[in-house]
Amino acid sequence: MKRYISFIFKCFNSCIFTTLMVTSAFAVDVKTDHTWYLAGEAMKVKVTADDAAIAYAELCDTHGLAAGVVIRLQGNEGVGVLELPSNLHSGYYLLSAYTRNDVHHSHQLVAVVNPLRRSIDDDIEWKEANSPLDPQGRLPEQEFIINNPQLDELGEIYSPLALWRGVGDEAPELDSHLLFARVKNHHEGHTFKGSDICPSLSIVGKQIHYFEGEMVDDSTAVFRTFDVHGRQPLVLSATTSTGVSLPIELLSPFSIYRPKQLPHLVFRYNRSEVEARSLDMQRHQLMLNAEKQAETEPLPYDEKVIGTRPDLSYNLDEYRQFLTIREVLLEYVLCVKNTTVDGVPRLIVRKEQDVFNSSLPTLVLIDGMPVSDIEPLLNYDARRMHYINIYGGQFTFGKGVYNGILSFVTRSGRLTNYPTEPLMQYLLYDFPE
């Protein structure tokens, strides 16, 4: 039997006083399903926007982003869910909504209450039912708003929107979802220019979804992804023209408005309402934790996902099992050569009727992830591998041109027990549905 925490409050009436701040009533509009929220609840957000396929909604305080969601729009409107972290402090937050193609934003103050956890950042005053009200049934203004910020006082802003308006505008937004990443372009005292850096993004799974990015400056990469939807595991990597791996991390798709200050929250609450919503919130958190622990199924295996069948395909169930991939390649895989290019061990492939050509690199993947150091791959447990696919000919991804693809697909499609490369970033990302 699960036990839930309940609250004892002295008051029985509730009212939340919020201030709305809207920059444009027509370009972008945002509405929420409640006037106030408990930390840990799901905030349902309805966004209306003109001439856009995707909208972005974010919740932040003076410290930065608390939660964000990408919302698909149909008929100029859509609904998304912001999962509020259970450790949020009590007080006002700023809810913003905007689109990629429009500089107009909508802003709204949202009250968040956390009765289960106190924080030094709490900015809330609990009011008894007998607090004096004005003739309209409201608290005096000076009691619940202090130094109310104006729109021109929002303060610190980081906005990828400026980059979004400069790239990818020729492609439909849903067909070409843009992601941005930051590359640390310093290595052993050397600073690399953007033209010397090759960033890549790949979806981890049993299919090939590999994208090479474009450096828009010396430290920012943009990726145009196609035909990827829903929550997917992805891996980011960045290498230089000399083969050096660089650290890379995904940038938030949200502009992160950070107000300099937020109004003081006065909360007059109803005991039964808060108790009921608290129980629902705790059940919701249990459900979220169960979903996080459950492993998502990878996309099903599809040898034609890049538009062509492999020239050679090996189902390792049909062969005698060896201990390592090195032995498998040596014993019965054709058209793959282990060689050295500029002093670096490489795997290269060819079509059956062709000779090996090392002037262009071969793209080597395991569960969709690019492999730069082939030694861990050669030493990987061959009993965990299901397919080895060889695609001959030339392939272009972004600005990268490859002489063939060598794709390894494990039985799990999740890089089981494969040693991760330290400078790559692995994460789950919610692509637009």
C-alpha cells in the first residue's frame, strides 16, 4: 500500500493573484489549465500562433529554465505539457511562448507552490482567511506585488531564435527540425575554427538516422533532422579535420528569458483542494518514475532506411559465433578492410566489383552511433551483434562525403555494454510528433 503525504492547513478559501504580461495578443498566445500549480504537477499549456507549425513554451525564474516543451500546432494551435520538477521553490515563475519564425512572444506569470519542501529561494506569503480584502474581494495590491517587472526589464536573454531565423528557413519546420549544440573548440592549447570542425548527430537504434551538422560560428553547430519523431536517444559528437575529438553538448531549444525580478506571491489556499491535488501530484510522480525506469523500445530494424539495401548483409545468427568482431571480420565478412590512414586505424569498405579506395573515409556505425576509435568495436562481444551491413558507393551527409557505410546492429539496438566515448554526449530528446 502506497502512502502519500498530506497537509493540514488552517484556511478554507483560496485565491491566487496573478499578473499577466503579454507582448502580442495576436502573434502568439498562451493559456494554462490552472491559475496555480504544485511543484511536481503537470502544467497543460495551450498555445495559439499564426503561421507556424511548432511553438515553444518555457517556464523560468530569475535563475534560468525550470521546464520547457516543444508543441506541434495544427490549425494555428496546439497543447503541450510542462512537467514541473518536484524541487521547484515556491513563488512566481515566468511562462513564455514563441515560435521559430516570429520575434513576438507571449508572457504570463504563473504561481508555483511547494508545501513539501522549503527553499532559500521561496518568495511566498501564506494568508489566513481573515486577511483584509478590498471591496472587490482582493488583497491590497501592495501586499501581493512588489517591484512588478515590466517587459523592458526582463533582463538577461539567451536566444537561439537569432540563429533559427538565419538557417533552415527554406525547409518546412516539421520536416526539418533544427537542433543546436555547443562545441568546445579548444584542445591542448590549440583553438579550432568552425571550418575545421565536423559535428554529427545520430539516433541510437536499429536504424540509420545520421546527420552531420553545420558550424554557424567557431563553437555553435546546427543540425537539420528529418523523419525522426517522439522521444529518441541520440548521441552528439564533434571531430576536427585532423581527427581530434572535441566535447559537445546540446543547447536548449528554448530562448530562456530570465527576469531580473519577479513579484512577491501571496497565497490564500483551500485545504481540501491542496490536499487532493497533492495526492494526484504524488501519483503522477510515481508514474513518471516508472516510465523513466522502463526502457524504450528502439525503432525496428530496417535495412532500407537510408533508401537503399546494403550491398552485403550478414545475419550473425546464420554463422558460427566468434568471440570478437575482429574475428568475425577476419573470418567471413567480405569487402571490409582494416587499414591505417594518416597513422590512425580505420575500417574501409568497397563494393564487390570495386577495389578499396581510401581517398574518402567510410562511415562506421554501431546502432547508428559513429565510431571514430575502431579498437573498442573490434574487441566488442560478437555474440551481442545481430547484423553487419555494408553499403557501397558514395554517401553524403551534410557536408560530409563517405565512401561507403559499415553498419553494425546489436541485438538490443541500445549499444549494450559498448564502451562510451567520453567526449560524446548521450541523451534522450523529445522530437516533435
